[in-house]
Amino acid sequence: MQSLQPKTRFIKSKKAGEGENMDKTFSTIAPAAATFLALGAQAALAQAPAADLYAGKTLTVLVGLAPGGSADTLVRAFVPHFRRHIPGQPNVVVQNMPGAGGVLAFNYVYEKAAPDGMTMIYSLWDPLAQALGGQGLRARYDQYEYLGGISDIRVNYMRVDAVPGGMKKPADIMKAKDIAIGAYATTDVAGILAHLSLKTLGVPHKVVTGYRGGADVFLALQRGEVHVHNTSLATFRTRSKAFITSGEGVGLSYLTASDSKGAFTKSKDIDDMPSFQDLYKEVHGKLPSGPDWDALNWTVQQFGELAYVGLAPPKTPAPALAVLRKAFADTMEDKAYIEESTKRNGLPFEYVDVKQGQGVFKSLSEVSPQVLTTLRASIGNMSGAK
């Protein structure tokens, strides 16, 4: 909702100084009046029936990345189903706001978007932007209003010819020499996950940055400029499928988090590559441990348990939040959406509800200093990783 400024005409006073006093009085009253009108509008919103909140309105859904990419495609496929579950079925517009690795859009929602329930963001989030700082994020994620999200399984895959004689099995990665990981920046989560995976395994490597995104890295992988890439399981099953079935590429490992006792859950959807823990155990005869593993495991926990987040501005009225949260949850259970997303991505999305999402944000705030130290060192060394 735009702030309403009262239109007032001034009549010059015949008494000296009276006009000045009137100007000063108005300068005090005008902001107060605008605030009163904004609060009144929110109060009216709070009392309106659910269908009246959005009927005839426009809901803007921001995406923090460029059009045409995986994130943009996912959100645009989600929106028509999401709209059907919002009472009043408003017009829903997807708006791309790329910049600063997606952080620009999150800053806009926090600082500039009106908290009236008509603007939200649904995009990949970057836990490292908050945990490490220095990436331009001007809010903590727990300061937004969480609406819903989906989890993701990340996979490492590579060129078969990156290993002398060719990769016969994932453990052959230990024979690799001077291999390169592709990333678009040193703070790229995909690049960090691949880097920490190889570093924990003990595989010498370097990281090549400067690519425009995951699709650009994949093209570089096909050309042989880089040898290892980290991506989502859905993208691996779709965009990378022909590369794998042709025999040029192979899955190296999928990433799943371990708990404090070392226990982890194996994916029932993946049978063509081992979990990272199983790969490490095959190579080293024990489960992974140490600072590099702790940093990798924490990053997997953050980005794997919650990959895409739906957030509204702080102080969005409770009735609007209730509508949007329910619509999000209902969409994730919608048979038509499940069938469509499974056909498109090869597997259904895992819904992350409000309680789970808020828990992920809380754990982000409780990261250990040792993990942060390791992550900062890894990012600093990615230009010449060993």
C-alpha cells in the first residue's frame, strides 16, 4: 500500500510569523497523519474476510535471479497453482530482480516492499550471506515472515575423462590430478559445496570462477574447461541427463547432512551414486570428520534442508500471512502440481513448513565460530584450491 499524503493548500497569514508556524505545525502533523492512515488500512485488512483480502488485487512474487534459469522456471511453474489456492484468486505477477547473487531482491523485500501482503519473494536463499556477512544482505532471515519453502538434494558430478583411464566408479576420483571445479563466484554455494567435498576427500583441485551461473558452468563442463560441478538433483536429472547417459559424465556423490552422532539418512530417490559419507568411507575406511567436514556438513544442512524460501516483509498483517501460508501448503499437496513438478524435475519437491523453516533460520544464527573460520578460509583459497 502506498503512503497517502494529505493534499493541503496554505493561506498566507497576515500576521508576521503565523505562516511559518503553520508550516512547522503541518510538517509535524503530515507524517503522523500518513502513519495513522497506514495503520488504519492494516487494521481494515485484519478484519476483512480471507476472500476479500486478495479479490481484485495483484500479488507480486519476486525472484532474485535472472529470467530463464532454474530458479525462475521453478517459480513460474509454481505460481499458477499457488494462485488457485488463494481465496479471491488475485492476479499474480512474477518479477525478476537479479543482483548481488540474489541478495538485492531480499533487501528490497526487507527495506522497501509494503507490508500489506501484496509482495513476497520466492527464490533461492543464501545462508552464507548472513553467516559470513560482507555480501550485502542487510537483514537476518529470521526478521522476515516465513511463508513456506522446499528442500533440495545437492549432487556432485563430473567428467568421466577427468581421471586417467576414465572413471569406472566414484572412488576413482582419488586418482584425479589437477582437476577444476566450475563456479560463478567464490561465494557461490554450489562452488563451495564442490570445493569442500573434494577438500574433505583429499583430492587436489582448483576452482575456476567467473561463470554467469549454473547453466554457464554446465556448458564449460561439456567443453572440458572444468571437470566437476555441484547442482540440484532435479537439474542433474533433467538438464544434465543427456550428458550422463552419453557416458561423458557420471554422478560422484549426493550430499546429505549427518547429525551430531554421525547418523545420516540415505535418499530413496538416488541409486546411481553414493552418499558423500559412503564414498568417503569407501576411500578412507571411516566416516568423515574434521574442520572441513564440519563446514561441509553445516552448509549441506542449511542449503539442503531449505533451498527455496517464500518470505514476506516484516510486519505483514497476520490475516494475509495466514492466507499465503495456507496457499503455499495447499499448493505443495496439490496433486496437479505434484504431477507436473515430478514430470518436469524427475521427483517431487519436499515441502518445508513454517516451523521447520524457522528452525533452519534459528540454526543459521547458532553456527559455531570454527565452522565460520573454515568457511572463510575455504572461500579465500578457492582461487587456487588444494
